[in-house]
Amino acid sequence: MNTPTPVPSGTCRDAPILKERGQREVFCGLTGIIWLHRKMQDAFFLVVGSRTCAHLLQSAAGVMIFAEPRFGTAILEETDLAGMADAHEELDREVARLLSRRPDIKQLFLVGSCPSEVIKLDLARAAERLTQIHAPHVRVLNYSGSGIETTFTQGEDACLASMVPVLPTTDQRELMLVGALPDVVEDQAVSLLTQMGIGPIRVLPAPRSAEAPGIGPNTVFACLQPFLGDTAAALTRRGARMIQAPFPFGEEGTTLWLRAIAEEFGVDEDTFDRVTAAPRARARKAVANASEALRGKSIFFMPDSQLEIPLARFLTRECGMEAIEIGQPYIHKGLVGPDLDLIPAGPTISEGQDVDRQLDRVRAARPDLTICGLGLANPLEAEGLTTKWAIELVFTPVHFYEQAGDLAGLFSRPIRRRSLLNLEAAE
Amino acid sequence: MKLTVWTYEGPPHVGAMRVATAMRGLHYVLHAPQGDTYADLLFTMIERRDHRPPVTYTTFEGRDLGEDTAGIFKQTCQDAYDRFKPQAIIVGASCTAELIQDDPGGLAETMNIPVPVIPLELPSYQRKENFGSDETFYQIVRALARPMDRTPAATVNILGPLALGFRHRDDIEEVKGLLYEMGIGINVVAPFDATPEDITRLGAAHANVVMYPEHAETAARHLEKTLGQPYTKTIPIGVGATHDFVAEVAQICGVEPKKDLSRLRQPWWSRSVDSTYLTGKRVFLFGDATHVIAAARIARDEMGFEVVGLGCYNREFARPLRALAKQFGLTPLITDDYLEVEQAIADAAPEMILGTQMERHIGKRLGIPCAVISAPVHVQDFPARYSPQMGWEGANVIFDTWIHPLVMGLEEHLLAMFREDFEFHDEAGPSHHGGHAPKPSDAGGPAPQTPRHISGTKMDEPRSDEGPAPTGADVMVWLADAEKELKKIPFFVRGKARRNTEKFAADQGLQEISLDTLYEAKAHFAR
């Protein structure tokens, strides 16, 4: 097997990290609710927060969801803050009203926000109390999606971590895949592993609470997303063991991720090749087509989705791009270490943000493509820079072989578009 | 604590951002945690602005809370001044920073920043976005506008247009045109494109034109009190209102009410025979009070619609809306609860909704056509083309916009005549909408499949299979023939037909609706 050998010295794992503090231009962890509530079909996410939280959720959704969504905000009002009303009583009342309206709900997440944390509203206690009130029909959990504790995709991590303590115990040897991916992608992963004879395979989060995976000392798990550090730690505390690998983006990432699991389960090389050969070839071909516009182009990652390091690995190694700066909100080497190992030293690795100073670096470097949040994309385009919004990377199926070409396409489309448009007056 | 699914207004600091983003040379230093920076995308994505909003956030984190968040604010304020060198700074707190009580205004005052620093007190847990914009603009005007000599010729200021406003960019041009025709000069337009230096010159005008009371009334009152400038009360949306506006401005400024009506087409478009089909269309109006009040007059007097319901989400302006509703013989819906609005619309079963972005969703869910008349609006309501709501061209635009979602004149008849044609059927929607036809859902649309509550004409999705089937005296059963006939009625009147039939049946004490009941009800309600 042609495992790519990590560059022996001078990879990004040991590169110095530029740590910055200043204005951060990122979403808070509440944003994760937008995809989590679609993934978990009997769950409701109740943010305990302010009007700002509610406004964020509907604005970040970009297009609003037309049906009544399975999330809402219990907006704190003056009387809650002034102690004129008992916030816990108010919360109990709102939850009771909500659950009577939605009898299909089996899991309720109380999601903490900046205001609820600053006033130290104890949502863990509330969740315990509400679980007792509404058991056995509804289980109430809590996590924080606040902007003072979490950034963007960290909200999913906090949510999944909150589910770990209540997972049933099992002694079965099982593989658990961790992360909320679109169903089509999840199915592909499960299918590839099943064809290798690996199983049983369970997924966290399960689409319905009754299907929640068990966990125990014989569980091994692999993360599907590079932002699930707290969940991984919680799973480890319950005796499960993590399989480390680069993340399954692109042909190479997918192969390495699958191989790590295959090795854990003692899959022989012939079987591995038989299962992966055809999709690998398809992925290589698709990436080659889609990445034509990317070869030799430079790329700058503003910190946003936490996918930056694995994507930089994909874009530099499989699409021929050159990374100038790879910024991530925070860097957890226990998760992204294997990806860092594969990126040759050179690009600046930065953690945290001081957005104005970082924009100065973008303007100085004038990269061919800048990955950034929605607030920055159009202003940079107006300065003549080509951008790709990071949020699309978490809203689009991009993992595994069959999506490798689409993933490259997400980055090449803005570049192709710029070359296609001819908007100046004819001379 | 109040459970909210969707909100009509953001928090008040977003209102302040709308003022800051509309202006030039002003910077907003906002004490806020990192997630609050989402608000930038409202301007860069939804409104497609090509600059970042002039806002610097402190983005404090949890670990800063026990330490020196005040120090972070001061450092951020200094850095923002040094980097952007604005003519003036506004400072304030978002909801979270309000709780930690660092007093950004007081802190900034101690810093010797060499330009005016205007503190904002925007109570996040009591007030909302429109309060934030109105209060911010007022504070800026209060801090900067000073008495001065009036211009020799008659001039006015135009107050109210903001960033992220519904058609504000184009309304400004229409209002300028109306004033130009009367020979009235423009002193300052604000906040849109104004600098703090421009605000200091407000006093040179003879009067103020208030385009949007939601955003500028407090400032206009202040200017009336301190500088003696009268301000206009008429909002020139619609033909009649624009005539009234011209008369009001002419009277205030002592000039002739001259008008150039050469581009006004709306009255003829409305009178022409093709528009006959608009007669008595039942419409439901919801939005901010100013736009709803204007739209109600247009709907009744200039389109020949029947207004069957109206309401607004901004309680601050509920009083004039209540007065208007009385004239229409309606009970106004004053609420910012989206689900309540949806229920009211479902109950009224209108043929068209004139609302906000939210009502567009309601319309989609209920299968009722919808045109947008008010903020909040989404990216598709910031068109590239010139598309005002105010003035003569605004009246033309509104005519086109409102009839666009409807099935047009003869097509409506053809649908009724050949309703079982497999290609030309009502569920395909208006033919000019191509593939994007609104697909009626089982709400206002198709006939009921099962016994249903008449009390709850609720459009609830089946949420649980476990719930007991409704029984009792308030259950109305549609017999198969009647149900089949109801399905033949074009979707845009089916909701009304169903509602009328059920009401008729209930009045008659019937629990089953037969084909005869359906036609008896039709005769009963015939007009």
C-alpha cells in the first residue's frame, strides 16, 4: 500500500504557532444548532438567552427554515434578571408549554448562552430537574453554546459531549463514528467499513434518541470532524479508545482515515484494496478535474470552522495549492496532529485572531483565495480578492471519496467564476 | 422569559449598527462577546455591502470575566480610534456586556479621545432593534447638531433612511425628486451616507422630512424642540399619500405644491379593465406600523382590495395602527410572536398576504401568495434595480409587486373553467412564475382528508400519531362528494370556500358537509 510517508522533519506539527488575541470575527457555538436540529429528528434545542441569540440563529441560517424549526430561544427579560421572577420557574413553564406543543420531542437540549452564563443560571440543575419532571418520555440535557466559551463548530462538540454521560453501557466491541454528518455521507462511510467486515458500527449522534449507541471499554471510536475534542475526552473517560487519523477529506484523507480503522479491526490489505480501489480511483479523477483551477494558487485561511488544518492538508497535497497562513480558532493537536504531520513546514500556523491585523496580512499577501466568514467575504471581494465562505464547508457534504471532487469544487468555483466574468466595458 | 421561534426585530445594538453602517466617518465600539460579530453578515451578505460595518467588538471571553473586561474595552476603543480615525465614535454594550456593567460610555469619557464620543444606553432586555436605531440617531443628533443660521432658500433635511432598510436607498431618490419639483433644496440626508460633520449642519434646514418614524421620530422631535424645525408626518407611500405629502411639505415650507405626474402610471394600471380581477381580493397586512398603515390605504383605495386583517410587530407605533384598524372595522394584531401571526393569517384565510420576510414563510406554508411590504426582509428584497416604495415611482413599483404573486385576470377564469386539465391546473401556480410556482400545502390549499376541527383551522403538521382523533360536536366531516368538489376549486379561492362552507355549516348546526351544503354556502355568501 502506498501510505504517504510523513515528511521526516519540518512538518507543521512542530511549526511555531502565532497566537493572537484581539477582535475575533467568528460565530458562537449556538450556530451548530442549525445543522444539529436537522440531524437529530426527535430533539429540540432550547437556547436560554437573549434576543441577540434568537437573531443570530435566524440570520446565520442564511435562509430561514420554512417549517417550524426544532429550535427556539427562551428570551431572558428584565424581570428574569432583576430577580423579580424565578428564572427556573419561568424555564419550567416554558419547557412544559413547549413539550405539550411538540409531543414528538424525546430529547431536549437546554443550550446555555453568554447571558445565561454571566448571570450564572444553572442549566445543569435545570436539566436534572426537568428530566425528572418529564421522564420517561423526554430526556433533558444541557450544554453551552455561548460566545464567551465556544466558537462556531465547538457548539457541536459541546452538544455531543453532553450526550456521552447518558449513553447506555455496553461491553460489545463496537466501532463508534462521532460527528453529525449529512446522511448521505454517513451512509457511505458505514458502507465502506461494512464491506471490509467491520461492525457493528454505531453513530453519535443517532438520528433518534432510542437508537443512541452504547459505550464501554471495548468501544473504539473515530471522529468525523476535527472539532470534537471535548466529546473525544468524554468518550475516553467512559473507557472508549480513540482511533487517530487524518480527517476523511479528499482521497488521501479518506484512505488514511479508513486505513487506521481497518488496522484496528485487523482488515487485511487485499480486502482494504478491494473495497477502496474503485472509489479511490473515482475520487482521484474527480479531484484532478475539479482542482485544475487550484494548482499553483495560494490560499489563506482565516480562523472559522476548525476544519482549516485538515482542509489545508487536502488543498496543498491533493490540489496543488500553496498555503500562506492556516488560522484556526484553537488548535487541538490530539485531533489535528496527524493532519499537521502531512503539511510541510512553510505556512504560518495561527491560533486565535486579531481580525484587523490578520486582514493586514491578507492584504499584504494578496492570496489567490481567502477562506473566511460571511462578514468578511464581500468586503474582501470588493478589494479584488477571491474568497470562499467557510460556513458552506459545514453545510455541504464534503467528507469521503464520493465528495472529494465536490470539496475541491467548492474552492475552485470562486476562482473559475472570477475568470469567467467579464464585467468591464469593452475597449 | 418568553419562547421565541423567529424574531421580527433584532436586539437594540443591531439598530445602532444600522445607523453606524449607514453613516460615513462614524465608528461604533461595541462591548460584546465574539459571537455577536455575526451581525456583520446582515450588512455584508443580506444587503451586499462591500465594506465591513464600522464596528469594533471587544470580543471578551469567559476567562476575561473575572479579570479586566473594562481594560479590554479601553484598549479596543483606543485601537479602533488609532486605526480608523473616525470623526466621532459611538460606544455601547450588547446584551451580555450590559450584564457585566462596565459602563463603556464612562470608560470612553476618561480616555481623551480627540473626537466626540457618544455613549449609548440601549436596554437589551427591554427594547428591540427599532428602538436601538431611533435612540442611536437621536443621541448622535443631540450630541452634534447645533443652532445655526438657516439657508437663505428653503431647504429640508431628510431623516430616517438606514442601512438594511427596506428600499431606503431608492426611497431617498424619490423623496429628493418630490422636493426638487417644488424647488426645495436638500440640506442633509441622514443617517444614510451622512458624516458626523454633516449632522452638525442639520440646523441650517428650514424643516425636516421624516421618511421612517421608526428610525427618526425622536431625533425629529428633538430638532423641533431645540432648533424650531417642524417635521413632516405624512409618509409618501401610495398615490394618495404622496399627494398628501406634497401638500404637507408645501404648506410647511410655504411653496407651491408642484408635482410632475408624468411618470405616475399606477392609477391607469389600476383602472384598466385587466385589473378588474383585483376587485375585493382579500388581503392580510402585517409589518412595521408605518408600512402597514400606508399599505392599508393603498390596498383599499388604490387597488380595490378588501383588507381582512392587519397588524404590526412594533408596539411603539401601535396607537396609530389601532386607530386605522377601527376605520377598517378590524381588530388589529399587535404582536411580535410569529406563531400568533401565522395563526391569525390561517384563521383569516386571505387570498394574499402583504407582509415581511416572515409572512413570506407563512404564505409558503399555507399556500397563500405573499408580497413583501416591510422590514425585516431578506437578500432578495435588496434588488439591483431601482425599486422604491415612496413617491410616484414607488406607487408604480408597488402595483407591480403586489399583483406579481397573483394568478392574473383571464388565467384565473381559465383555471376555473378547465380545472382538470392535466397541464393547466391550479397547483402549477401562476404561469408567469415558471418553475418556482408556490406549491400550495395542505393548509389553505387542498381539501381536508379527514375530519377536522373547525375551531382549530390550525395547520399543524401531524405531530404525533398517538394523539386521539378529534371527536365531539365541533368536528366537521366533509363527505366524499363535497371534498372532491372542493378540490376542483382553484387553490387561490379554495381557502375562502372551505372557510365559508364550514362557517355556514356550523351556523346551520350541521356536522356533515355534503355537495349541497357546499353550494348552499356559495349562494349564501354570493356577493
